Amino acid sequence: MRTITFLLAVLSFTWCQAQRNYYEDDVVQIVKKWHQNEAHHYWPLNVKAMSARHISELKNVEAAVADSIIFMVIRLGKAVPDSIRLDTVALGKFSNLEYLAILNSPYAPFDFTGLSKLKTLVFDYVYNLQAIPETIGKLSALEYLLIMGANTITTLPEGIFDLHQLKTLKITGLRDTIGTISSRIGKLKNLEFLEIDGTVNLPESISELRNLREFRLRTKYGTNRPTKALFSLPKLEFLSYYAYEAAHLEGIEQLQSLRVLNLDSKFIPNELGQLKHLEGLMQYGYRRSTYPEALGQLQKLQALQIINNDSIVQAPSFIPELPQLRYLNITSCDKMSTFSPAFSQMKYLEEVDLPFNDLIREVPEPLSHLSEKVKIRHAKRRRWR
């Protein structure tokens, strides 16, 4: 029991602390913690919990005890006999289960039929997981589905797209064997958070996710993008996007609800300046020596990160034109050495972070009025790309 309690405590600290409330958190904190935060999911507190490491533990739970379990963690481990694949366990007797986490397992020999109250299903550290159980489509109350590390999975059950109550869908580690995500993803009308990480294509039906507020797409170079469909989402507030062609950014100005953009691209179109409600911008991979002047039109921008541009020799000139900028981060721009005098007029900056820029060794003169707020670091250099 002590082991179970400790495990649940660790999971609670790890997952609960990682969650953020995008709709209330300060935008500067959102930008600074963008890569540390987890997808939204339901976590029941102060409930009857169970942890299992063997199939037999699940089978031997008496019905009366099973009814009282609200939270369950299953960790079969890597050393699972092949015979387990044929030994399906019916989980329906845990009829009041609301949260189920399946960790570090090559197999998921479970029948989800009967779990009518399950709200959250998490697959984590499942790099060797062969397949998701087909009965996942019977989890009619499921609101949060997170599948992390799906490196070995070759197909996604169509039942996932029957989960019409889903608010969060996160799938990471997908390989190119998946091909294109099913067009039935458009049926997930209640989806608010979507993250797809892998070498996959997305269908045009993504435009039907009219309640989507956050979209994260990370993939290898060369994967297609449904750009026009993505940019028609009316409620999208938070977007992480990798555009390897200029055409993939055409139409982005339609996202007039967008608050935070994490953009990895060699291209920055002028229409980015038309995102009138943008409060946070993170930009990676741009290689030109100057930035579009149109970025100075982002009058509500409060947080800006520019990372890994070896072409600029002077800090971008549009930055002093941002009247509400509170946080500025310029990282790994090794040829940059100067800031224009216009930076001396920026009175409202609360924090300036200038790490790992080879030629910046002290606070630049135009930022001297903010010297106590400027951070410069060189030790333990980190390359972002």
C-alpha cells in the first residue's frame, strides 16, 4: 500500500503541476512555460485509488471493491510475456472508474466495455505499445485522451473518433505508417485541445472543429499541412505550427482570436502583423537579416521570443514599436551585437533574456535603463535546433 500511495503522489505532483490554465494564466508565463506544460485533463482528488503491475491483480479484485475504485494506474512494464496479448482483461467491473493511466507497457490487453464513467484515459511512456484496444470507442463519457510515445503504433482505432465528448486529444510519437489521420476527426465537435506529434498528415475536416481553442502540430520536415482548413478555426487562441514552405502560412491572418503563436519556420509573412489580438509570439528558424516591418503592428504583443537566427547583426527594429511588450527573449543569435537607440524608449519591459548570444557579453547601452531586468548567460550553451 505504501508503494501505491507513493506512486500516486508522484503522478499527482508530475501531472497536476504540469497543467496550466491557458484561459486565466498570464500570457508571459504561458510563453515562458510553453514547452513544459501538459495538455488539459481531469484529475480526481481524494478518491479510492488502485495501482496494478500484473494482469492477475486486476482479475482478482472483488466486485464490491472494484465498484469503489475511481482512480487506477496500470504499469505492466517492458518484460511482458507474449501470452499476455491473448489474455484480455475486462475492466467493466470497475464501473465507477473516472481516471485510468496505462504506463510503460508494450501491450494493452484490456476490454474497456462498461467503463461508462471514465473521463480521462492516459497512455504514457508507451514507446513499445503495439496497439490501442479497439474497445476505446465504447468510452462514451471520455473527455480527455492522452497517448504519449506512440512510436510503435501503426494504426489508430476508428473508435477514437466516436468519442464525441472529448475535450482534449493528445497523441505524440506517431510514425509515417499512420499516413493521414482519419477524416472522422471532424466529428469531435467538443474538442478544445488537439496535439498531434509525428510524421502524419491531417485531413481537411479539421476545419469542422469549431470549438478548438488550442492546436499543436509538431512533425518532421516534409509533412503536408492542411493550412487553409486550419486557419478557418474561429475560436483558436493558441497555435504551435511548423511551416516549411511559405504557402503553409497563407491565410494565417484569418485567426483573429489567436493569442499565442509558436512558429517554427524560415518564413514570416507580412500578414502576421494582422493578428490584432496576438499577445505572445515565439519564433524559431528564421534566417534572414531583417524582419518584416509589419510585425510592428502587433500592438497587443506582451511576450516575444526570437530563437536561433545566425543572420541578424542588430536586434530587430520592429521590437521598439511594440508598446505593450513586457517580456523579450533573444536566444542563440550569434552575429547579433547591437541594439538601435530606439530600444532606450522601451520603458515597460519587465524582463529581457539574452542567453547564448556569442557577441553579447554585457548589457547593451540602449537597454542600460533596464540593466537590472536584463539577463545574459553563456555557460552551458544550448543549441535550439
